[in-house]
Amino acid sequence: MAQLRIDTVACKGHGLCFFGWSQLFDLREDGIAVALVDQIPPDIRQDVEDAAAACPERAILVVEEP
Ligand code: SF4
């Protein structure tokens, strides 16, 4: 199963992920995104991919497990 990761160096804290998909992301006090899920079940895969596409910094990563 694929995993949801945040590139905390690339993330600039715009918050688009949190405001659009609050079931998947939270924001740290410094504004950097935190993933609320680790493994990505198939039923939320599209939401994750939509959020990743919406991130202007490409900081939302879908890591495929081997
Ligand atoms: S949309 Fe991207 S850059 Fe903005 S807070 Fe979320 S992960 Fe970070």
C-alpha cells in the first residue's frame, strides 16, 4: 500500500492541503503540513492525489511501497 509523506523542506506552509483536505492533513504551529494518515487505503487514494496536485510546492508525496 502506498504511503503519504510530506516533504517538510519543500513545504512552504500555504495550508492549501489542510483547508481542502482536513481529513488528511494538519498544520504544525509553524505552518508546515503534517499527514494524518500513513498508509493510503484505496478509498482515499484519489483525495491524496488531488491534494498532491494542488500543492504548489509539490511537497505532498505518494510513496509506493515495493
Ligand atoms: S499545500 Fe503543500 S506547501 Fe502548502 S502546506 Fe500543504 S504541503 Fe505545504
